[in-house]
Amino acid sequence: MYHTKTLIGTLLFILLSLTLLLQSSLSPTLISTSLHKSTNLFQPTPSSIPNIVHFVHLVGSKQTTSLDLPFRQFIAIYSAWYYLKPSNIFIHTDIPDNDIQHKIENTKSPYTRAIANIPGVQFKYHAPITETSTGNTIHELPNQSDFVRTDVLQHYGGIYLDDDAYVLRDLSPLRNLPYQNIVGRQGGGQICPAVLLAAPHNKLMSAYHALQDRIFDGEWQTHATTLLTALVRDFQNPDGQVLVLDQETFFPLSWMHDDLVTLYGVNEHSVVDDDKVGDNRSTPMENLTEFVENFYLQGLRESWKRDWRLSYVMHGWTTSLTRDLERLEEEDVFGEFGEGITLEYVLAGRSNFAVAVGRAVRHAVERGVLDHVGNMSTVFGGGEEEKGGELRSLV
Ligand SMILES: *[C@@H]1O[C@H](CO)[C@@H](O)[C@H](O)[C@H]1NC(C)=O
Ligand SMILES: *[C@@H]1O[C@H](CO)[C@@H](O)[C@H](O)[C@H]1NC(C)=O
Ligand SMILES: *[C@@H]1O[C@H](CO)[C@@H](O)[C@H](O)[C@H]1NC(C)=O
Ligand SMILES: *[C@@H]1O[C@H](CO)[C@@H](O)[C@H](O)[C@H]1NC(C)=O
């Protein structure tokens, strides 16, 4: 009798567990609300990556120089606003609040002002991090910037973008997945920290922030890419901690010379009118018959154009671009757009870069956001004495 009761009890328990399991797999939201208070056994991690964008711009000892941001930075920030419609775009900077307005008014770059006028953009003071807690000096701005990045991400959560990470489509389908962190691989397979999505106060990001401080050895990679790649392995198992996306998602192509040429190189307009590659066919979901009938393998078409449809963000590898500039110039990669990433270069649409960022930039042009740029551009980067200098539009 006693045994029967236990057996029935056990069976009931199993049945109940199965029901819950089934329910949880069918309807995650339902189960999470009903079980939320009592237990988190079946609770899928709710997504809580806020729609806030973070850029970091440090000036270090150059506090007195004017804040002359290049066009490519405008493209990155405008694209983030255009595709993401975030509640805030923070530009974390070591320029004090009482100085920033003055700098915006007195800049030689029309793009600094254009950036400041993008809705939601807010320059936000962040105290410089020049030393690890073990007393190692962090000399260089890129390294200091890495520390600001993890600090703001673990605190606010949101979307961190390097200043040369160009958003190509809305990220909310990713943000709404039940993961605390979303990261992407770069060429070679490592996790690249130039684009990071994170929920505030999550464990992986907090560990990344804390360990970066301990592990910093002055090398470029150790505390950033190497550490993040290692941590993603460690946090792979706990449910919902981290989703790893493939290279194409955030870091298509790479920093290698040939890839830079593929990305930035100016081409002749194709004879085939392939402006619509990928856009012209009915999608398989609309009409499968039509899709199958009209299908062609893109690889078979003669075109320099990449298909960007799997990329949510495109990283521009500016550091490598700058380093490689001499060779790229020798090979005349920018053609008649010798200045690099200018408005004319983008509007011409003759490089993969230009095609990728074109829609956002055209939107800015149509809205008149760049109207004052024409007059300023002669001052900004056009003058002979500035050729190759600091005001070059590329750098
Ligand atoms: C900082 O980063 C640069 C590369 O961005 C690297 O060359 C340098 O050695 C790093 N070290 C320190 C101590 O800042
Ligand atoms: C795109 O559509 C137009 C009109 O339907 C058609 O004439 C053209 O051939 C199509 N282009 C491609 C690349 O399929
Ligand atoms: C799909 O496309 C085919 C071929 O163009 C057409 O005959 C058919 O009516 C379409 N089906 C739907 C549901 O629109
Ligand atoms: C641009 O310059 C021209 C001539 O120098 C001037 O007439 C025009 O008002 C300027 N436009 C803007 C937007 O400043």
C-alpha cells in the first residue's frame, strides 16, 4: 500500500515534470512568468539587452586639441541611429562635460557637429583608466579604451561598437534572443570584442571587466581578444550566458591586405545591372515556386559585389587600413577618391564598403544632415598642408 502510494506519487511527479518541460519548450514566456517566483528550474534566461549604443572616444593628453572627427565616424554613428533607433547613443569620453560643447562649436571638422546633432547622441564623461589595480600603467589610448568598454557594458548593458563598426541592419532580432551576451567570431575564429551585445550586470561581462584588469600585460591582444575568447568557452555552458555568431555576422572579411582591397577597393560600375543583387528576387517565403524558378547561384555572376545579407555589422579594420595605407595607395585602391572614405566615395557606390553603408549615408544626405559639409570639406582635409596629415579623412 505504502509502495503504491510512492509509486503513484513518483509517476505524478514525472508527469508533472514532463508537462512543465513540454510547456517550457513550447511557450517560454508563459512558463517563465508562472514559475518565476517559486523556482528558476525551468526559467529561460530572459533577454534584457537594452537598446543603448556605446562608443568610446578618448583623447588622453590631447585635451587641448580640437575634436575633429572623421567622416567614417559619422557613418558609424549615423548607421547605428538609422538602423537601431536606440534610446541613447553614448560616446564615452575623457573630455570633461564643461569642455565638450566648446569643442563641438570650435571643431574644424563638419562631421563632429553632424555627429553631435544625431538624435540620442550624448557625449558622456568617463574618468580615464590609466592604471590597472595591480599598478601596471596603461599607456596607450586603445588599451584604455578597452577598459572603458567593459566598464560601461557591465554597468549599463547594451550594444558596444568600435568607432569603425558599421551597423548594416536592425539588431533587435538578436537582442531579443534569450542570451545575456551576444558575440561574433572574426577571421581565424577568435571572438572579437569590437562588437558586443550585453545585458547589464551579467556574469560573463563582469568577469571580463575584472579579469582584464588582472591579465593586462601591455600586449594588444591578451586582455581583449584572447581573454574574451577564453571566457566565452568558460561561460558557454550556463544557460543563456552567451551566443556565439559566425564571422559573417559582425566581422565579414578581415584585416588582411587582400580583404581590405575587397572591402575598400574602387571598382568600375558593373556592366550587369546588379545593384539589386539579392533584392530583386521574390523571397522564398513569399512565393517558393517563383523563388525556385528564378534562382541563380550568385557565385556564377560576374561581379565584385559581396552579398551583405548575413551581416548585421561590418567592422572596418581601420587600424590595419591605416597601417597598410602606403601599399594600398601604391596599388591605387581608392582610385580617384584618393582621400579615402569621403562622401563622394560612398555616394559613388563603387566599393563593397560604399554599397554596405550607402543606404544610411544616402538617408543622411536626403535629410539634409550633411548640407553644411560641402563648404566645410575644403577646410577639412582638402588643404595641401593637411594631405597625409592628421586631418586625412581616412584616419
Ligand atoms: C597598448 O596598445 C598598443 C596597441 O594598440 C600596444 O602596441 C601597446 O603595447 C599597448 N600597451 C600599453 C602598456 O598600453
Ligand atoms: C530584376 O527585375 C526586373 C523586373 O522584374 C528584371 O527585368 C530584371 O532582369 C531583374 N534583375 C535580376 C538581376 O534578376
Ligand atoms: C507564385 O508564382 C507563380 C509564378 O510566377 C504564380 O503562378 C503563382 O500564382 C504564385 N503564387 C502565389 C501564391 O502568389
Ligand atoms: C556655402 O558657401 C557658399 C559660398 O561660399 C555660400 O553662399 C553658402 O551660403 C554656403 N552654404 C552653407 C550651408 O553654409
